[in-house]
Amino acid sequence: MKAIIAELVNHQPTGRQFIVDLATRTETLALVVEQLLNDLQDQNEVSLRRYFNNSSVLEWVGPMHRRRLEQH
């Protein structure tokens, strides 16, 4: 989880296939990345825009993530 959050904060992904790209960069299953992003969105810590063709766009990441990284 820390690696995924670090990528979100330090190298905010762009593009419609960012979940797959983020999974590849963090060597994590795309399903795990997607679930984490869903959980974070439910907590209003990220905002995602989803499309019918199974693609998504990351709109913003909340400032709480940077603080979490600094604590560890």
C-alpha cells in the first residue's frame, strides 16, 4: 500500500489506463490497486473519473497522503 500511495503522491499517474500503469510500477495486481483506490475514494482522499470502457482518470489526490508518507 505504501508503494502505491508513494507513486500517487510523487509521480501522479495520468492517462486512462493509469490503474494498470500504477500496478506495473508498484509490482502489484491491478485488482489490488483498484480496490485501494476505491477505498480511498470512499474516504474522499482521491477522486477518480470512471468510463464505460473500463478506463479511469485520476482527478486529484488529497494532501493526507504526503503526511502519511512522512510518518513512515
